[in-house]
Amino acid sequence: MAKKHTARSLQRAADRGERLVGVTAYTHPMARFAEEAGIDLILVGDSVGMVELGYPDTLPVTMDEMIHHCRAVRRGAPQTFVVGDMPFMSYQVSDEEAVRNAGRFVKEGGCDAVKVEWCASAPQRVRAITEAGMLVMGHVGFTPQRTAQLGGYRVQGRGDARRHVVEQALALQEAGAFCILIEMATPETGRAVTEAVDVFTVGVGAGDHPHMQLVVMNDLLGLFREFKPRYVKRYAELADVITDALKRYAEDVRERRFPSEENFYE
């Protein structure tokens, strides 16, 4: 098994021009599969609220829920760099609360770093967390926790708005962020941010210029049917496979084909 990445080794790989690979995962089995596949980074996203917990969006997700899933992912992928996504209102209130909750991700969740979405106070919070000795991934572009302010699920960085996304990324880097995630932005914005900052960038639907590409595991495997973002490529349709398997199981039970003698203990 390859040696576990650190923030420094990820940056060095990006500086060498290597293409880095990340996924968002939430459970022990999926984290284990990701590690076996050689994925460089796992983000335990607050998107768990939608794809695993059945919430309509990410806002209801709690710290305890995030820690629960981070611990499961760490057990499944002990040799992979894991980032915990700080949920809505876990860092916005104060520096002290941001540091305390970030510490929970590291101490209880086993995370190597945390992620903070852009907001007016984000640079200050990132600075406080990094000064406390923890790593922070900054998040710009489309920020799901601010969907209402952004006017819904809208692509960011078009036209003059590109400059604002770049400015946000630079502010987060200045505050100490070790990398910048760019979500649902134009390819030109992904390129502009990547060229502007000194740290490596992570693209989630932001074109092919970021150093790392990251996709939600449930999306690329076809496990989440509610919607499919344009930037997602389906590598499997496991929802169909699972549903078909369960239908065949139910039919076998009802028709008394299961269990059969080969399933009995002697």
C-alpha cells in the first residue's frame, strides 16, 4: 500500500504536475473501497445529509452526525488523507466555537483536516483554526450552506463574478488554508483560481485546471438518483443493480426458493 499523503506531499505532487484524485465518502465500506482503489483524499462532506440521511439539503446536518461518519471513514481508510466538512453554524458564530468544533473533527473523527465554506467571516475562522494547529481546506465558488443567498443551485464565476471568487480564494490562502476547493464554477474560474493561488486546488465541477478532481462517491457509482449534476460522470449504476438484487431475493423468498438446503447448517 502506498504511503499516506500529507498536506505537504499532496502539494508536492501538485507542484510536479501530477493529477490528484479525491472522492466524497461517508461510510466504512465506501472508504475502504476508496483506499483500495488508491484514492488520494477523502472528503467526508456535509452532503451526507442529502445522499445518506435523507435531508432536503445540507443545512440540518449536525456536528455529531459529521463526527459519526468521519469516524467510520477513518476506520475504513486508515492510510488515506481525510478531510471533515464543517457543517452549517459550526464555525460561523465565533473563532472559539470554530476552533472547538474543528478540534472535534481531529480528535474524535480522526480527520487530517477540516473544510470551511466561504462566508464573510471565513478568513478569520480559518486563521483561528490554523493558529490552533489544524489544517483547513478553503471552499469557494458554489457554497451549499449559502444556497439561499446565492439564489439557488447556480454556477459561480461567470463574467465579472470570477474576480470575486479569485479574491475569496486568495483571502482564504492568506488566512492559512492549505488548499482551495472550487465548486460548480466555470472552467475559466477554475483556471483563474488555480493560477492565482500558491496552494493546490480541488475542482468539484470547476473544469480541468484544478490539481485534484473530486466527485461524490454516491454520484459516480449511481447510488443517488434524485439528481445528477452535469459535472458527474457515472462509472456504474449501482442503484439499479441493488434494486434488482433485492427484487430477486424477495421473489425467491416468496416462491420458497430461498433458503434452500445449501443455505442450511448441518
